[in-house]
Amino acid sequence: MNRRALLIAPLLPFASAVVGATAVADTTQQEGTMDGPKQRLVEANGIHLNIAEQGEGPLVLLCHGFPESWYSWRHQFAPLAAAGFHVVAPDMRGYGKSDRPQAIDQYTLLHLVGDLVGLADALGAPTAVIVGHDWGATVAWHAALLRPDRFRAVAGLSVPFRPRGKAPPTSLMPKTADAQFYQLYFQEPGLAEAELERDPRVALATMLYGGSGDAPRFDGGGIGMVSRTSGFLRGAVAAPAKLPAWLSDRDLDFYAGEFRRTGFRGALNWYRNIDRNWELLAPFAGAPVTVPALYIAGDRDMVVAFAGMDQLLANLKRFVLGLRKTVMLPGCGHWTQQERPAEVNATLIEFLRSLPT
């Protein structure tokens, strides 16, 4: 399997739902430096979320995807804070220092959107702009869809908004006698965990490099398929000894340290709710995103090469009524804000400054 196909995950049809939340700030744990983002725990939607934050002004929430953490936004804090915004990136539910509920059904889109409503409450912000990447983009799009009263604008990186489909997503995933789509492989609790946790650093290096614009382009068939006998990582493009410029050994060590401590169960549980999301959020089928919106992706991101994506992107404004701009970054892979921080920061700041206060 080409591991760049890992990034297709959030593109499967999802639905939406209204979520309520209450939260109380807990500032007993803080980390960071005077110049960089500081970390602390807050209580939101009944769990504790670790957040990294910097700056003052209108709230901008940054939501990461799989397999990442708040750290994937490390290049955005200082520029967005300097532009006059309160920048907050949580470890999303199941990741990093945030709580990791054991039950699989605690990772639906309702829970994830509810966490962000609760986080905004905890920060005393009546509204926020929400920005997401990968799975975080799926959450961001749905937060804007469900609660436009709280999320006044949205930016999605890599993953565009996709309307809900007509059948449970896993029922449409390909499988053969020899292989199955990787999201089906992720469904069985413990199976993918055992493979990825065998050596988190190797697993993360493989996924991060394989999804980047630096990896060889994959033009063959069987995208996203996992052998039933060899597992997810075998056959993937291995990361070179010298990592690409956007990913340092220190960066990789940080990610590996987080997943070595937490394991991958919480992150994988997001995938195990794909069909549950589809069932719970049916009342919102066909509803468009109406708030001001921005979409950014790389032209070497496997997401934009996925079957049918050309048509979705060409018609995105039909489903995202407030779409102001689509930016395609030449040579950029899946890890948009990490691979091309300067371009992403400039585009985000331009978008943020264009919004009414």
C-alpha cells in the first residue's frame, strides 16, 4: 500500500450534529517559554484538553489530524500571534496530553465538535475562527456547519468539506480476498495498534515522509489497500536517513515520544466511528457550510488525487457557500502547514484580516 493514501481518511462521507458543551478553565499546569506557545490543561465537554496558545486578540483554533498533535502547528503560532490573534492548538481528544477515553463510541464527530465548543467556552470566547488539517479539517468543517453562531469562519487544509453520502462509508470501501482498504484494517481494535506501536518512530517517519511532497509519486492501482497478511507499513516508502527539510530529527522525536507514551488507540478510534458518525448525523444531510471559508492543499497531496476529488473541488462552492478562495501549493504534499509554513501563514493571515470583527 502507498502510505500517502493514509490521508484519504477524512474524505469519506460524514454528517453533522448540534452539540452543546460547558467548560471551566484549569490553569494549574502550564508549560512553554516566554517567546513560544505555552501549554496548559482546560476542562471542556467533560474531558481535559491540553492546549498550546500564544498571542492576544480574536480566537483562532487550530485542529490537527492523524497522526499528529498540537505540535503540527508549531510554525503558525508566532506569525498569527504577531498578526493580532489569540492562537490556540489543542491536543485533540485521544492525543498527546489530552484525555483518551477508553470507549470507542466517545470519539464521534459530535464529541469532537463539542470539545471545541467547550474549549471556546473555557477561553471565554463567544466566537472563533476554526482551522483544521486532515481529520482536524473534517472536524473544523463540521464545527462551522453545526455551530455557525460559534465558529464565524473556517479554513480547511488538505481535506475539503464533503457532503454526506447515501450509504454507511465502510460498506463502500474496497476489499478483496488478499487485501482491504486501510480504514477497514483500522477497524479491529488492537490490530493496527500492535503494528504501529512496535516502533513508533519508524511508523511515524514512514507515514510523515510517505505523505509528503518529497516522496516518490504513486501512480499505480490499489491505492489505500492493505495486505491481509503483511500489514500496514510493510512495502511502504521508507523515510531516507536524511529527512526532508520540513521534518527535523527533533520534530520526529517529539511525535514519537508522544505516541510512545500514549499509544495509537485514541487516534485510531476516530476511524472506528466513521459509520456511527454517518448514522448520528443524518439530520444534517444536504446542509451547506455558510460561514466565510478558505481551502488550502498541495498538488502532491494524495487527498486531491483521490477518485472523484477533482469533481468535488470543482464544485466545492455548491457545498461551501462562503468559500472565498482555494489555494493549491505546487510541490506540496499532505502535511500542508508543516511543508509550506510561509505560504500557509500568509494565506491564513490574509483570510483572517478580511473577516469582519
